[in-house]
Amino acid sequence: MNDFFAVVGHENRKKRLDQFLSGALRTLSRSALQRFIRDGLCRINDVAVLQPDHRLREGDQIVLTFEESSGELTPEEGPVDILWHDETLCVINKAPGITVHPCPSCPRETLIQRLLPIFPSLSSMEGLRPGIVHRIDKDTSGLLLVALDEKTRLALSELFAARRVHKTYLALVRGVPEENGHVDVPVGRHPAIKTKMAPVSEEKGGREAHTAWKRLWKNDTDSISLLSVSIATGRTHQIRVHMASLGFPLLGDRVYADAETSAMAPRQMLHAWDIAFEHPGNHTHKHFRVPPPDDFMRTLLLHATPMLRIVITGNPASGKSSVLNALKRKGIPVFSADKSVHGLYSAHGQLSQWLACHGGAEILTDSGEIDREKLFVALKENRIFKRDLEFWLHACVRDMLETFWKNHAGNSYTAAEIPLWHECGWKATNTLTVFVDCPQAQRFARLKELRGWSHEKISTIESWQWPEEKKKTASTLIIDNSGTAHDLEKNINEFYEKVCAIQKEKEKEITKNILNICGHS
């Protein structure tokens, strides 16, 4: 165990605790120090402090107790995916989430420690990274070469230095870069944050870095792209820095991407996909390619398969809300145009305020809400007023619907009850319109009994919508609601099974296409 002790001077007052420790303990990363603090290993004035952003005061006495690597490798048990090996060399498919070799912030549970029991020859090599001639980040997956003796390690190092080892990565990035491109911007330590890399000129310590990409695929909404990325140099975080500097950060990158892009994946979506080289011992050509792990493919499919927008429509009292609520019980996010309109009609709703400003104050109640009966009369008697109000009403509902879709973009399905979808002439990508079909006599009886509508009101409102047959013809699917509630539930379940089958077929087709593009089929 190591003990660090310091007294805060005047110049460091109000400084963050992790920032102070990072400046004092330069061999440890800031993330490692933050972990130590959260683990309760730091005490200030003999009181444990668990917040890395704790602000220091002059005279504070800081004690940090932590365990650092002993300088000796300890064999550990753990899964390792060995693709190929001989007596001098092995090819590993590294899983995401495991560090390649020990370092101060990660002294245990590393790949090299898991390899020690499998390849004892590694123990005869010096240092904490025996056999390692190149690395990939902890949260990057894929191909890694490990030399099993010192002679092979030196020979491999020469191959890498001569750029005779050809490495290609798969990367999921935000946005759509050009089909082909390259970056030749030097990469070096970030001038202010030592744990980050950045585009830095060679005059200021940057080292040459060459990255080239080819766009393999993009999704329908142009929000993400799949790239094959080749690097002629192996600078730390090179691909992540270069792509972020061009405005195409990697999905899930917690360091170089914006917060929204970072949240789109569980880790940075980078996979060491393909490697080709000459075996330094027997000079045979070796070429390995490994498909990305499940989390990479799940992330790709999540953003590749367009959300299916289920739009439920029908004439008054056909049972649209019953269908919407049934889908909600199945876990599908739902939107109701009628509920949205109710909010617009409230005292502070947009339509109430619009009426107050456009000569419709007599339609409002004393509390400022819209009186629906007075509104019905005004709409019936004044066609121009009806046109203008519907224009604003439909625009408001459409805005709320678009916001709803945007907020649930990560879902496989959404359902929206929009009675006037066809009448408004609205369109949207990947939309499935469902007409709830109920005989007119049943609907009219419900409107009289449950809503107290007169025959005149029913006929008038019915005339403001498309006839049933026209709506039915314009819709993709029909749900029959001519029977009992039990019958409707059965019909909804059958409809839901069809929807799931449609979406699964899309996922299968996209998966097949992606695997073909990547050359894995």
C-alpha cells in the first residue's frame, strides 16, 4: 500500500480534490484518482471525502492510501478468446472492457495476466507488458498480436515500425462522412487534460498520425455510419481523436464525443477487425478477420432499424383509444392526439391563447378554457374560422407528435392515435397506419350514450372526416372492432404479432446486409 500526504497551500485553495491529486501524483490518471476517492481511500483532516469535485481549503491535510502495482505480474484466471497460436506467437480476440496490461489505474484483471497460465513462456520476459507490441484501448474490442518470446517480440516491433503490419478497424460514428477520406493531423497530449489526446502540431509535441477510412454503410436517417478505418501509425486514441476532430465522433465515446453521442452506445464503438502481416519466424503470410461482438451489433441494429411508427386512426367512437391502451400495456410508448388537444384547450393552452388573441374570447370560459360546445357551434357556422383554427391546431399537434417520435427514437415501436391522420395529409417514414373498423350503428350508439352527442352533432363531426371506406382503403392494416371486448383484445394481439414479425424481418435483413458488407458471411 502507498500513502500520499499533503497540506494544501494558499495557491491551491478552492481547487478540486481530484485536480490537486492529479497534479501531485503524475504517474496516476485522473480517472484512477477519482476511483480511489469514491472508494473512500482519501481523507481530509481525518474525514473520508468521497466526492472528486470536493473544493479544498488552505491548510487541509490530505491523506490518500492506495495500492500500486508491485512490479511483478501475477497469473490470473479468466476467459481469453485465442484465435490462433504457435510456439512463438498468438492472435487474440480481445473482449471489450479488459485492459491489455497492468498500469497504475488497473493493476489487476488484465489480458496479459490471463495469458500467463496459458503461455508460461511469457513469465520469462521482463516488465509488466511481456509480449505486447501494440495495444488497443480497454473498451475497444478485437484483434491483438502477442509475442510468446523475446526474439518474436523484437521482430514484431520491427514490423510495426516499418508499417508492414496492416490493421483495419470497424467504427460506428455519428453522422455521414464522405465515402472515402483520410486525416494526416499529428496527435499528442491534450495541452490541458493529460489523460486525453488531441490534434497537436509537431512543434508542440504532436506525433505524425495517418488515418484513412471507407464508408461501408449508413442508416436511413443519416444519423450513423459504419466505417472501415485503416491506420498507418498507432498513436494513442488515434482513430477516436481524428474522427471526433472531423465532426464524426464514435458512438459511446465518453472522452471525445458530445454527451448525446456518448449516450448512444455502452462503450466506444471501435473494433479491431482485420490484421495482416508476415510471420516473423517462418515468413508466411497471416491474415485474420473477426466479426464485432454482440454489443457492437446490438448498437448498430438499434440505430439501423428504423422505429416503426404505428398510427391508429378511425372515425369517432370506433375504439381507437382501446387499441392504443392495449399497445401501451405491451410496453409500447404511446401518443394521443385527443389528449394533446385537451391540453391545448386548457386555460393556458396554445389554442386558448390563440382564440383570446383572434376574436374568440366569447368561446372561452371564465377560467380561460375553451368551451367545447360553443366551439362546436362556431366551427359549424364559420368556415373561415374553422379553417384558421384547424391550421393552428394541426400544426401544434404535429409538433408534439414529432417531439414524441424524437424522444422515443431508440424504441422499436411507437403508437400514436391520430383520428385525422389521413385528412391532414401527414406522412412519415416507416409508418404503419391502422384503421379501427367499427360499424357505424355501433359507433353512433356509443356517441349518444357515452358522450351525449345529438344526432346533428354526430352527423356534422362525421362530415368533417373522410368516409369510413376511404380511410380504410388508405390504411395499411385494419383491426376489426365489431364484436366484444374479448374479440377486440384477440384482434389486437394478432395485429401485434404481425407488427413484431415485420420488424424482425427488417432486423434480419439489415443484419445480413451488414455482415455481407463486412465480409463475414
